[in-house]
Amino acid sequence: MTIDEQRSPDREILGWHEFGEASRELAAQVHESGFVPDMVVAIARGGLLLAGSVAYALDVKSCGAINVEFYTGVELRLDEPVLLSPMLDTPSVAGQRVLLVDDVSDSGRTLAMVLELLLSAQADVRSLCLYSKPETLLEPDYVWRKTSKWIAFPWSSLPPATV
């Protein structure tokens, strides 16, 4: 994607500096709410960097990830989100306060699927996303910004590096 395509008025641009500020603001929201997570679980891949940043900001050392594929390209997605290997050890979340983290709640279907998985494993779960979209079926408990635009994240807006 070119710089001009990234700057299109129908795109929300997130830079690295803004990402750092957003993750601190989200951690502050969690702290102010009184929820004290025992662990942070990222929805990979989009939630990985945010989960790590928020975990550091909240001083939570126990982290995990669950791999889900839904988007296959820019504005292209599968019919349903699909869990991928390796799987999160869901019995280990039983009785834990879990902060579930993703980059965006777009349709909300990925977030809802993973939330249900963690709740069925008897975890106390709250969700956190950088962004939510107006059409999401699941509004995160903590959200930094709402937008209807396509989001250009600093970690995924450039094509893969090739050797």
C-alpha cells in the first residue's frame, strides 16, 4: 500500500506513537474500572502487540494468545472466524480474571467467539480493543476509539518483507 493510499480519507491511520499513547490510555481505563486481570490473552495476530503493551502497563506477567483467522486480506474475510493451532490451554484460565485483547472489534464475531470460549472455561473476562466499528455485534468493555473507516495499523499497513 502506498503512502497516498494510506492517507485516503476513508482510512483511519494509526502511527506507532499514537499506538503507545492508546495502549497507556486503555490500561488506565482498565485500572480505573477496578478490574485487576490475572492474565492478558491476545487474539493473534492483531491483538499481540497491544496485549503486550497493556500487560506491561498493568504489570501483568501472565500472558497468552489464541490464534484466530477471519480476515484474509484488506476487507476480505472468511464466512466464520476459525481457531488455529497452537491452541490456548483453556483449562488454565478457569477461575482467572482475563483481559481479552484485539486490535479492532469490526463485526465483533471473532471477539464474541473467543469470549464465549473463555467464559465456557470458567474465566472472568473483560474485552479490550483499540477500535470498535459501529456495526460490531460486541462492543468491547474498553475501547480507545470508534470509527467506521478501514484502519491502517503500523504493523500491517506495509506488504510483507521478502528476502
